[in-house]
Amino acid sequence: MITVRIPSAMRGLTDGAAHVEVEGMTVREALDALVVRHPALGARLFDDQGKVRRFVNLYVGEDDIRFSEGLDTAVPEGGTLSILPAVAGG
Amino acid sequence: MSGFGFSEEQVLRYSRHIILPHVGGAGQRKLLDAKVLCVGAGGLGSPIAMYLAAAGVGTIGLLDFDRVDLTNLQRQLLHDTDDVGRPKVESGMERLRAINPGVDVITHDTMLTSANAMEILSGYDIVVDGSDNFPVRYLVNDAAQMLGKPLVYGSIFQFEGQATVFLPGQETPCYRCLFPQPPPPGAVPSCSEAGVFGVLPGIVGSIQAVEAIKLITGIGTPLVGRLLLFDALEMEFTTVKLRWDPECPVCGKSPTVTELIDYEAFCGLPPRLGEIV
């Protein structure tokens, strides 16, 4: 089981849930499972080519997947995948 | 406290800093000699500027083109009910002077643009970003990197905030290393569209003030290479690692952006009225 941390900007698409538990060995599998459960998240996370949107960062634990294996980055059992969109409010 | 040039009033006013291990008279002297620019005098700018003023930061620049609106008062403690309609830098300056008359407050009643950013930022040692939109955030980042100024970043949305410190130069990340591209217009709603929890900027802006004071005094470990995330609803503080991107167009090995650009165009927005880039 992996815990996906949902930012408040996207909780309207997860029935308000801040954490969603999914199964998966990689970031891609975890996000696919997340989108199956909450389909509206798909367009917020991925562009038309299926790539993660450039203004959405993903972290396995503390590490940005852009600097490891991208969507193929492994997520350990019991680990956390955090979704971090750019926000600008002040 | 001879040697630091404090007045008797200053010795008393700053006594709780002066007796504090790590800060002391030397640290207080650095605060009195420091010049900090607060970009934005709103939700984040309020606690940032008020705590820096109370701490005795000698020169505080307040930059905002906006006027106080009734909807601001739920969170922007720089401004009072009677200030509605006044320029934010005016009411903000009054608040800071009331907190600490010894602070020199410089007001910049203007929008930060590619035409004025280098000149304005160059007058300060440290820049604290409490702005509220993507074009200004990229502009402040790029100008701070080009001028070699540390930038204390904070940003909020609804119940969540982010904060970190971007140091100039290679080896440490900048805002573009964190978010290489801005979201398309409309993809991320503003506070006026989505609402914002009133206390949230108080927490995040206070963290920015902490980091600014640490940078000035040289104490502790700065929030560099780590992004602090705060979730008020879950009451969670977490950090993730930030990495310097060698391909970064501003602070990477071969920078391609070496002067300020049109940040509205970069963010997919039409040019602002009257702006010369």
C-alpha cells in the first residue's frame, strides 16, 4: 500500500480526501490506480501525451521523481507519493 | 553593549535578542544594518514586514501597487479597517513605524516589472517574496539570481503553504529549478477565486521572517535545498528535497536567460497595461 498525498487544490476531485491509499510498485502504477478511483484527477496530472504536467511536481518520500526515474521511479511498500502543484498566492 | 553602537533605548528594545545565545549584540547589529525588500504587502507581506520591523531590521522596503480592500482584512494585519481604499504601502508603513519607529521604511507604490526590478532589488541585501501571481514570482527569482541576492520564498493556496530559500548562483536550486514552467493561465485559481484560510499566510509569512533573520544574522541552518510544506487542515509540516538543475535556464551551467524577459508572455498572459519590457 502506498499513501498518495493530495494537495488542497485537488481535493475537490478526491471527495475532500487529503490522503488516498493505492497499490502500485512505481509512481506510474500508483497514479494510474489513483486516477481509476478519481478519474477527474487525470487531466490535472497528465497532459494529452500522458506526460506529467510540468507545473506539477511528484515526490517519493522527499525525492523529486524528475531527478530519478520519472514515472518509473519505484515506490516502496508503505511509502508516500506527494503531489505538489505550483501555487502563487500571497 | 559597548562596541555595537546601540542607544540605551535600543539596548532595552532588543534586549531579548541581545541576551539570546547565537544572536547577541553582534547579531542585533547585523539586523540594524540590514536592508530587506518585501515584495507584496498583503497576506504574506504582513507578518514578514511586521516581524522584521519588530526585530529591528534597519531598512525595510515595502513594494505593492494595490489599495486596501475590505476583503483583505481577514488576513492582512498590516492594514486596518480605516485603511480601506488607501495604498497598501502607506498603511503598511504606518503600521511598521508604530511597531518600531527606528526602522527606515521605504515604500515602492508600484508594480514590479522587468523595467524596474533590477533597480529596486539592487538597493537591498535580501528579497522576501510575498507576491501573489506567477509572473512576479518568476521575475523576482530571475532578478534575485542575476543580482546575486538571497530570496526567501513563500506561497499559499487555500489551506496549504510552501516556503524555502533560494540562494544565488550554481549548486543550489532556484524557483525555476523547482517549477521549470508556470501553469497555463486559469489552471491555478487565485486567492480571490478560490478563497484562503486567513491564518495561513500568518504561519508561512512568519516562517519567511525566520529565514530572513537567520540569513541576516548567519545563525542556524537556512531552509536551502528543502521545501517546507504546511497543511493547516491536516496540521502537517513536511519537507521535500529541492535539487539544483544543471539545465536551469537561469542558474544552470549554461544559462540561456541572462536578462529579464517578458514574464506575462512567459506565463501565457497578455502584456500589462503600460508596462515597458
